[in-house]
Amino acid sequence: QVQLVESGGGLVQPGGSLRLSCAASGSIFNINAMGWYRQAPGKERELVARISTGGVTHYADSVRGRFTISRDNAKNTVWTVYLQMNSLKHEDTAVYYCNVYTISGDTSGNYWGRGAQVNVSS
């Protein structure tokens, strides 16, 4: 089991910046990838960015060049994934969910945070 605690989010004007954080605890050594998804009203949840334990990153086309995902896995008990969001646009408004994918032997797991609201508005 992995527990996720998100922080960050809020209201920002277009062109502004925000940073989301997600602290993972529990069975963190089974983590294969950490990432962020978002869901806007009336739309399906979509992948924003993902980073593997090896540091390989993947971004949605809509955020590439504006968002940066990073992680801190130096601690033995807590790993943290960040999403730095710059040049925010109205269409970035959504609830952002932290996601962790784990692998242990033949078993995989998907864990979600509670979500952080990001509102981009003037």
C-alpha cells in the first residue's frame, strides 16, 4: 500500500505559475512511476506528466515546455513528486491528481491522491 498526500494548487492568473507536490509513503520501494493527471469539468481524466524511477519523463503535448515534473526519492520513507507549472492558461484549470504505479512480483498497483484544484482565471 502507498499513501499519497498532495499539496499546492489554488488560484492563479493566466501566465502565472504554481507548484504541486505529492508525498508518497508506505511501500515506496515498489514504485515504478509517479505522475500527475488532471480532470476538467465535463472531461475525462488525462495524463499530464509522468516520471519513472529511472528519471525518464513523459508529458502531454498540451503542457510540454510549460510544465516540469521532478521527483525526490533520496529519503528512505518518503518519496516526493513535484509538478512545476509555468505559463498557465485558462484551459489548465482542473483538479490535478497525483498517481503512483507500483510493481511487486506479478502484482501491480495504482494509487491516487485526493486531488488538488487549480484555477487559472483573471
